Amino acid sequence: MVGKLKILLLSVLLSSTYVFSQSGLGTVKGTVKDETSSEPLPSSKVLLKQNGTIKGGAVTDLDGKFQINGVQPGSYDIEVRNSDGYQPSVVTGVAISPDKITFLDNLVLSKPQLIRDLEEVKIVAYRVPLIDKDGGASGATVTREDISRLPVRSAAGVASTVGGVNTNEGSGEISVRGSRSDGTYFYIDGIKVRGSANLPKSALEEVSVITGGVPANYGDVTGGIISITTRGPSATYFGSAEVVTSGVYFKGADKDGYDGKVFGLDKYGYNLFEGMLSGPLLMQRDSTGKKTKPRLGFLVSANFTDQLDSRPLADGGYRIKKDVRDELIANPLRPTSTGFGTFHNALFLRESDFEKVAWRMNARSTDFSGQAKIDVNTGPSVNLQFGGSLNYNNGSNYSYAGSLLNFQNFGVSKSLDYRVFGRLTQRFNNDKEGSSSKIKSALYNIMVDYTKSKRDVYDPKHQYNIFNYGHVGTFETSRRPSYEFDPATQTYVHNGFKDIEVKFTPSETNATLASITTQYYNIYNGSPIGHYENLFQIQQGNALRNGDSPSSVYGIWSNIGTPYNFFGKTENDQFRVTGAGAVVIGDHSISLGFEYEQRIDRGWTSGTTTGGGTNGPIGIWSIARQLANFHIRELDLNSGVVSDSGSFKAITYDRLNSGYASTSGTGEYGGQLNNDNQSFFDYNLRNKLGLNPAGSDFVDIDKYDPSLFQYDMFSPDELLNGGNSFVSYWGFDHTGAKVRGATDINKYFNEYDKNGNYKRFVGAFQPTYIAGYIMDKFAFKDIVFNVGVRVDVFDANQPVLKDPYLFYNAKTAKEARALKESDPNQYAWVNIPESVGDDYVVYVNDVNNPTAINGFRTGTNWYNATGTPIEDPKVIKGAAGIAPWLVDPSLTTPNANAFEDYKAQVNVMPRIAFSFPISDQASFFAHYDILTKRPTSGFRFDPFDYQFIQSRSAIIDNANL
């Protein structure tokens, strides 16, 4: 359906006689009069200039009226000329706002007494009116002059000065008139923003905020619109530079910053460097070679901000003293009184072991933002513009739990957002004197933009070296066969293997973690029995194996050396084409436009963003231990070798190798396709170590260097770990490699890779959004009307459940009736009331062996066995819960039959707004809107949720929003 809608909308809009841009353009409307007689002056030329370049123009009609449409927001000079003996006049600094009419009703020309005065130009400074006559959309516009006076530097900060806009001081999220923060969208030069909207302050021309009365050319919003217009290029060279500092931070010699100092006004180390440069790139020359006007103009601006602590605590914070920390690293444990185990010395710290600090440790952040524009001057009626912006952030993932003892081990977050665009606008003016045409002007505008947002989060020491995260050192375990005496045969029978001692060599990868285990060995030096015969004893003794983290201090503070247990990356792309066209017929400005947007979102993560928990890069050591040697844990009772141990005999067995490589005699990995008991990780590890992959050698995981291991040694299901997943991905595979294509639920559950393992392919999330609108904006005397209608179409392009209550196909009342008719004896218990429709789902007393009908359901309406409506579905529960009569009760995981394609959502939204001034200090406005927006989170289809529905208790995202 959505394909047909796309073709219909695009074909109608692109075949129109005028095609125009989606949003963000302004209009200038006014009247030119004689200063003495106040009579209108027809045939006056009105020129729109910016930085000395003509950007548009119009000729007044018989009533002295003019209108210039499709103006890029910004500051302009309006030049007015009349050849009938009037002195030229220029109104400077006229602010043109996006999607608004700027009224110039008092443009006057006068006839000079002397002829030579005709060559002089009268200059008048524009004054922003107290009351905006075009107030149908409530909100405000903050111009560059006002922005320069504000004590904020970001567009979000500027927007927060507008009534009805609230900024959360913690998250920085913006809410408009009480709506959710995700109900408000930022636009930069007409580009819908994904990611950061940060720009240099010097790049801001104006910030326009719509808090109500949203016009039809904006959609996908339920809160407000914040439209940012950046400055345009200049015909002459100019630039600026700015440096702001509150203090300069010097880290000192200590790598952890204990001897760091800030010199300046405060202790929080705020430093900003900002600059801008604009001017012509290419000038047009006349016949004499003299430069006349720019052909190409540019503007670039950049901002670099470094902050030691962007959110300092009101009364400072605390940290462990350096000498105390050094002592804890050297002696992290103390023995218990029982002779077994240890205590962490961090549990015995006192108030005197801590010191106050003015700034939060390891909370530094760095931002860089830039913006550029290039204007191609193709004439007063055509504007061609290219531009883009960029924002980069690198900051610490500060954690209050780690701030006291473990601030050295915070993760880092890096983000990069950039967007580029190209825009073409062309105006057609009917400026012929004496023309009787009702069409005054027309224009079209096309814009194409592309946005990419990237995020990377990880431990800065280890990044994506996953086995480094939890590496403590090498543990080499000595083991020997264990025996049990059989009195019947007077023989010692081999019953397994016993670990007798673990030798430990600390690693420098995580030296602080290694020091814990090192001291444990020092405390019980020479006494392996009960202390380090095996890895479990080491863990029980409060020391660390590979993949372990030290226990927290009183359940509040992260212990010294606790590694950051998360890494991940996301990559989101957005491609948009917008266009609209407008024609001015009399006092009506009628516009028709469209918008097409395609997003592609990818992600690959391990762990939780807080850096805690057991899953994630630290826990990969645990799953490696579980997967290695799994297929040789039993003994081969057919391989016994009898030996004489003196008074008694002993029988010893080989390890039983149940792996496919051994049982098939091929030496090849069988995979899940052949129910191979040998893990893919074990098979790859043996090959990497030069061992026989079909052999029965015991592989001691913990004695190898972490550089030996890689993610691609695991199969997808081994990392998904039965729902207790070590990795989550979409648009990437389980190793973090980018993949292309959409998720196919049937392939996800059934497709194998070349190794015979389930491929578990999850495509990128690729929703599509298209919209079209028609709008008429006109002024009747002082009343401004804006009337329009918008149609939004959203397609999530993903599988969704056919029935939100069913993961498997269930029998309907129609099918149940047919079964009873075909075999009345076997289905004698099937009794369906006549009031129950054929499409009702049947619920029974037992999923596997139904013997009675408990109730029915259609949609969200439930009925008991007699067909009577019920409010609580618990009424029809069986002994094992609510039980639909499944077509195939043997299924344990959902399959493709339970899913269907997402059905495109179509919304029609009329918009009506009008306003008029009551006095020079007050105005009246009213509007009626229907607003809709697509979901912003919690609706991506995740097949993992359905695969592990039995083992996970997490809330499942609703993919059918």
C-alpha cells in the first residue's frame, strides 16, 4: 500500500506546474506611498538585498502593493525606487523569519526639492514591531542582534528564552508547552535534525520557535518547532574571533590528575574558541576587468569548547586520597579469621582517607562544531545554495558510583553528527506595467539533504578489544584423574578429573585488578589446598579470575579497578528530499509541497550503558569457559585401560569426544545444522592453537593471552547465550560487521550460514516517511489567515505480529466448528455458541492436550465459554495459564507464519490559524490543529525478543506502533 501512496504523492507533486520547498522560507509584503500625499505609488521597484547582493525583487501594483515570496530567512536591506522623480530609499536590517510574512506598510518615497538630491539614497533603520501581525503560529523569533546580547551560546539556549519553552537542566532536553521532549523537532536551514543541533553562536542568524498553530508545511510533531537559520555569505570579506575562559587546567605529572590545578576565575576549566570568516570566492567582472559583484560567496564558522567539569556539584565532591589509593592497590585484601577467603580493605576506609575536590574527577568533555555555506549568485530570481554543519563530542561517561574510588575507569562517549544540503529556489515575478493577470508571482524550491549520526562508547584503554576488558592474568591449572573405589571389583574406577593447583601470572592489561589476585596468592602463599586448587576457590576467596569484577563497597561505590563493562556503536543515516511550490494570486499565497525521508539505523552493543552488570565485554570470559571443552566433559567408558597401582588395580578412561568433527570422522565442524555438541568457539580455538579440532585435548582458556580471541570465533547463538545475551545488533552482524538488507523473520529462524550455524541476520531499521500538503496564506486587512491540510504516511518497513496476543497460529471458531463436523466423537468437547463469530480465536484448558473450551477472543475483546463478554482474561485461564488452541503446539519459538508486514499509517491533518493586532501592544490569535508524529523509540522490531520470550522478562518493543 505504501508503495502506491509514494508513487501517487510524488507523481502528483512533481507533475505540478509549480513545485516548491517544504518549509523555512519567508515572505515580504508591503505598500509604497508618497510621503506627502500618502497616495500609493504604482510601478515602484522594490529590491531585496543581502550583503550587497540582490536576492529578489518586485514591482508595486496600482495600489502600491508588493509581495516577495520564497525568501531565505535572515537580515536584508529593502531598496525602493520610483522613476517618477522620487528619491531612492533603503530600509536596513529587515528581519525575514521562516514561514512568516514581514509587513512593511509604511514605505514612503519623497520628491526632493533639488534635482541633484535624486542621486542620494535615504536610509532608514528597520524597527521590529512590538506586535507580530502574522501571529497565527504562536511563538517567537530571536534575531542575530538579540542573540548576541543573550547569555547563552546554543540554539537550544536561545529557544528556551521564548515563552512556553522549558529546558531540563539535567538532560538539556527541550519541552514545548508541556509536551514530551521527543515531540519537538529542530530544523537547521530546513534540515530536520537527527543527533546534535549544536552550532557556533556566530553562525546563528535567527532562531524561530513555533509553540502552537503549526502550519501545514510542518509535520511529524506534537510539541513545537525550533527552526534555526544560519548566516549567509557576504559580498565583502569579514571575520570575527572570540576567546572565552574561566580557567586553564594543568593535569600535572600524576596520570590520574591528583596534582591537577586550575588557574583562572573558577575551578571548572571552561575554555571556548570561536571564529567566523565570510566573503566572496569568485567575483564577476565587467568589460574593463573591474570586480562588480560576487558569483560565489562563502561563510564558515567553527567553535571549540573544552570543559573540565560542565556540571559541578554545588558543594564540591570527594575522592580517595592518592596515598590511600596507592596503598589499596598494593594491599587490596586482608585475610579472614577462618583461614579461608579475604576481605577487601576498601570496606575499612574512614573519613580521613578521603579529600574534598572542587571539580568532579574525570568528567572532562570536548566539543567541536562547525558550519559552512556557499551561495551561487545566478541572478536575482534564482538562488542556489550548498551548506552543512558538523558536531563532534568526546566526553567521559561520568558515574557517581565510581567517583569516590574508581574515577580512573569511566568509559568514554564519542559522537559525530554531520549534515549537508543543496537547495535551489527560483522566483517568477509578473512585474510588467499594466498587467491584468491575477497571478503576481510564483516560485519553486527543491532541497536535498543527508545526515549521519555516529556514536561510539567504550573503555578508553581497551576500546573494542573485548577480551582485554576483564583480563586479570594467566591462570594455568594443573589437573589429574580422580578415582572412586569399587569394592565389588576391588578396583579404583576413573570418574573424572580433579584440579590440584592454579598458577597465576598477573597482567598489566588491568594492573589494579591483577593486584587483587596477586595479594590473594601472597596471603596464602604455598598453601593451594582450599585456596587456589581451582578457579572457583579463587573466586570464593574474593580474588578475581578473568572476567570477574571486584565487589562493590557497601553496595554503593564501585571498588578500585572495576572496569567499564560496555562498548557499542550506533550509526544512523537520514536522506530527505523536500519540495514545494507557491503561486501568489491576488492576496492569496497558495503553496503545495511534499517531503520524502528515508532512515537507516544500525547498532551493535555489548553490556549496559551504565557499565555495570555481568553481561558485556567483561563476561565474555565466562561464556568462553562454558563453550570450551563442552563436548569432551564426559568419559568414554569403552576406552578403559587397566593399570596396577600396587595393592589394587585402577581403570582409566579417555575423554568422550561427542563433537561432529570426531564422530563423523571428517574433522569438519557440523554446526547447529548437524546438532554438533562441539561449540563453534571451541572448534575455532583449537584450529588457532594448532590443535586437532577433532581431538580431545583439554583447552585451558585462562592461560592464553587475550589477543588470541576474537568475536568471529563465536557463532551468533553462542553470543546470544539463550537470551542472557552478550551482544545485541541491528544492521550489523554479531561480530560488528555492517550488513545490508532488511530483516526477514523466516530467514532469521531458519537460515544457516556456511558453517551450519543459524545466521540470525538482523537488518538495519529502515522506516520511510512521506508527506504532502496544500496551504493558503493570505491577509485581509490586518487579519492573517493560514489554512491548510497535510497528509502524512509512515511505513516502519518491518515484520509485526498478525495478532498481538499470539506468537503462534491458533485455531479460529470457524476451524473448530469444521473439526467437530469432521469428527464428532473426537471433538465432542468442542461447543461453540452461535454468538461467537467465525474469526474468534479459541482458548482451551490445555495447550498440548485440550479437552474443553475456556473462552474466545476477537481483537481485544474477551469472552467466556458461553460467549459472554468478560473484563478480565484471567477468568479463562487453564492450569498452565491462558492457552490458545494452537495449530501446532510443538513449536517453541515463533516462526514467520505469526508475522506480517507493517501496514503503512496514513494521517490527514487539517490546520487553521488566524491572528490580528488588537492594538500596538496586543494581538489576538487562534488556531485549530490536528498533529501526529511517528514513534521515536521503543518500536524497532527486535527478533531476539521473540526468540527468547520464554527466558527473558524484559518488556518487548511494540513494532506495530
